[in-house]
Amino acid sequence: MSEQLILASASSYKKSLLERLGIQFTCVSADINETPLPYELPAQLVMRLSEQKALAIATLNIDSWVIGADQVGSLENKILEKPGNYKNAYHQLQFQSGKSVYFHCGVTLAKQSSNGKITKITKMSTTEVIFRQLSDTDIKAYLEKEQPYDCAGSFKSEGLGISLFDQVKSNDPTCLIGLPLILLRNMLSKQGINI
């Protein structure tokens, strides 16, 4: 691969996922406003944010492919925020108990050439997580063990969070961690970046 590849993120989760593909890349954080627009649906939000992240970095790194990605969890069309603390995570898991929660991952691959032309491809992957009925004891034990306060949905599927589910329906299991690698590999391949 001769072209530089940049991940428009400071997320350790996304970085470790991309490292699985065995390709060289750098990480640059995209400083954008992630506040949802009025009446914006979760799927619309992830597509918009992944594009904004990729374009913010692509315009500063001419002739480099930039990967922008964003993930939003939703339940009953309400956006699930990162909880930030135990209390919020507890309430979020209570709310999700016994229900289907959807995790949308938007991925954008963007490049600005030296003549100013921008190439941009945006796709989305969605995973449905069906939570089992969670008791107060289940929730407390899980939060004390894993403390997933920086994760949308208040769980880490790559860890003990998997024990909270009855079922996961997905074409791309890495979508739950925030960067769908199957989708991304396909997008990169179409631009001549083979894994």
C-alpha cells in the first residue's frame, strides 16, 4: 500500500480494531461537534458524523485516505449516550433489559486530492442486540466488574458485556465495538487498498 491511511479517531477501541487488519495507519483525532440535530434519527446521525470526521482530516492531509467512523446505539429511536458514570449506566441497562437495541456504525472513506477533488464513500452497518431480562443484581455485578462508562449502551461486547445478551444479529460483529471491519475491508478493497 503506497498511500497513507489515517484513522480519524483517538478511540483506543477503533485503533485496536483497525490494527487487526495488519495495515499501517496513523490516528488523528477529528474535533467535531457530535450533538444530534433536531429530529435527527440515530442512523442519520452516524452517517453525518462519520462523514464530518473523515472530511475534517482529509482536507488537512491531501492525497491520504481517511477513515471516519461513528457508532450510535438506539432504543425506540432514542439515542443511547455514553453513560459517563455508574448511575447513568445502571439506568441505561435497566432501560435496555429484555429489549432489542440497535447499534448503527457509519463508516466514511474520504480523500482530497491536490486538485481539490474530494472522493467520499459512506456506508452503514447495523447490529441488533437482544438483551436478556437483567436483574438489579446482574446489572450491579456487571458494572462493578467492567465499568463500561465510556461505551454507548453501557457494555463492552468484547468483554463480559456479552453475558447481558440473549442474541446478537449482525453481518459484522466488530460493529458493536465501533468499527465494522468487514464493511471497511470491502470499502478499502474497492479503492485498491487490499488487506
